Amino acid sequence: MLQVNFLRENKERVLEGLKKRNFKELDLVDAAITADDERKKLQFELDSQLSEMNKISKEIGMLMKDGKKQEAEAAKSKTSQYKESSKELESQLKDIEKNLLNILYQLPNIPNEKVVAGVSADDNEIIYESTTVEGLGEGAIPHWELAKKYNLIDFELGVKIAGAGFPVYLGKGARLQRALVQYFLDKNTDAGYLEVNPPHVVNEASGYGTGQLPDKEGQMYYVGADDLYLIPTAEVPVTNIYRDVLLDEKDLPIKNTAFSQCYRREAGSYGAHVRGLNRLHQFEKVEIVRIEKPENSYAVLEEMVDHIKSILEDLELPYRILRLCGGDTGFASAMTYDFEVWSAAQEKWLEVSSVSNFETFQANRLKCRYKGNEGKSQLVHTLNGSAMALPRIMAALLENNQTPEGIRLPKKIAEYARFELIN
């Protein structure tokens, strides 16, 4: 969430940033500033009345002490009037604060200056490509056919049990999933990330804290009886560990990693582009989360990008890195890098990771600050990335490594899975 003072002091920059995102409701910026002006005015009036009430209360005591009962009663009457007026002001102040918060919740983050303007994924910048990609030639089949051929994943059984988008992994398919999760976690902890095992449901405050609410409310599974949401990613519960927390400078940086099931209602379209593992309602993912001092966050973002690159190098998958344009950057992010792997059988790129710097956007919602040596507190910067999301990694591993003998796993993953060949 953007701070009102930032909107007021950097209005032109904010409007340019919103335009870069193709955000249309630019009048919300003025609405927020106007609402804050009204809030300040009401707060001043309320503080003045409370101060006057306090002053009169002291006078009443002195008047009673001096035996001036009539004057004391008149002062009491005046205090009663102030009390009624103060209650009305408090009610108005509460309403304007709620209105201001609702306006701020609708404003997305401002893109970093390096983020280019653009409308869609077609305008994203390709900043790195690991190798020249090629198809596998005649006879190559997509992962959903490989999964059926080798009895790795049963999509139809998932439909029977739950519905489309909930696959059942079997045998070596389930074992390969488990091996990938363990490898990702080990890779992250070896890089200094503390492993966390968070809840897979969050309350409303946690959803607002990281920006899923109200922006993605329709994409989250909601448990109405308990007023809880199934998590779309471990980023949400892990980042909310630091909600309403004042950190000490010596506590930073904070590096967490977590494995979780992820639940998303968004997988509602049809066609080959969402077939098989390409888009699911439930999937497994390992996440990395960073809490950083503001001056370090963009260097850390590049460090996280390098970390994801090292994972994909181990997986021996062709990949590329894109810096998202303004129109494709997520609501809460100031800058995002997407990683895509090449699907040789489908002959297209599949997104497998996003690494984002949210700057103070999440921290302001979370009220997560740190206190420096000089005693002054300020908002932290939060960052997160997928390291990694499993479905499309699994799809690319199956498709890119198919041979006449079977599917041959990359060396690093074979060590974790304890088998080299699926046949």
C-alpha cells in the first residue's frame, strides 16, 4: 500500500507510474489526498476539543475547591457539550479513515524506473536466454501423454475425486515430485534461507497484508464457516510472520524458505495452453522470502535472480529471464523477473518462477518496520520468489528428457529421486 505522504509529495511520479501500468482510475490519487486532508482537519478539531475538555475539567476541580458551585456546574454543562461534539467527530473520523484505507487498497504499487511501459506479456523484456531452443523432432509427445504412458500422473482420477485441476501423482511421478521439493529446499537452505513450515490457510488480515486482498479475492478459495482463505502461495503466511513487528537493524536481512501446497481458483479456461500440468487449481511450490533494508533490496533482487538461475542450471533445462513491463507487473510489485523454461514437446515457453521486489508496498500494509542504530524506525522492503513451482518444471523435465528408452532425469535430480530412468 502506498503512503499518502508519498502520493502527496510525488504526485507526478505516481501518476506516471500508474500510467505505465495502464491503470485507469488516476482520480483515486486526488481522492486519497483529499480524504487525508479531511482526516487531518477532523483530527485537529477533535484534538482541540479534547484539549479544551481536559482544561475545563481541571478548572472544575479548582472551582469546587473554592466553593464556586454555580460556575462549576456551568463548566460541567460545557464539558457535556464537548463530549457530544467529540463523539460525533470521532464517528466522522472513523468513517473518513475507513474511506481513505479503501481508496489506498485500490492503488497498485509504482513500477521501478527500469520497468518499461507495456500492455501485456508481449511487451516484456527478454534479458537472458540460456541457449538456443529446439524441438525434439517427430515422435515427441507432451507431458500429459508421457504421464499416462508411464503411469506417473492420473488427471482423470483427479477429476473423479475433486475436479479438473487436481491431478493425482502415482509411483515414480509422486517420487519425482518429492525429490524436486527436497532438492529445492536443500538448495535454498544451503544458500542461507531458514526453512519455515507455515499454515496453509490465512485470515483476512494476512490476505490484506501481502496484497492478495482485495485485488485477488475472486482467485482465492474461501472457507466461509471459519472466515479463512486457502493460500495461493507460501509467500502469504511467511511474509505475515512479520506483520505488526518492529525489527532491530541487526535482525536484517531475514531469509526464509517454505514448501506448501498452493490453491488457486483462477484455472478456469480451456484448451491446450492449460492442458495437463500447465495450469492447476492445486499445486506444490517452494518459496523464498526476504526482508531487507531499503538500500539493499535491488542488489538482493539480483542475488535472488542468480539463485534461481543456479537451480535451473542444475535442472539442465533451457530457460530465459524476462523483466515484466508495467502492464504485466503484479499489483503489489515494483519490479518482477519471470523465469520461463522451454517445453520441447509443446514448443513453447512455460513460466516457472517469478521474483519480485515489493519495496515498502507490503511492509506498509503489514506495519513491518525496523529500528536503526539512531533509534528511528522505517519500513522494510519485502521480496519473494518461486524456487520453484513444480507443475511446469515437471512438465518440462518429462518432455525435454524423453528418449526411445524412456525419460532420463538430470544428474542432480536423479540423485534425489534415486532413479535415473522412467520407463
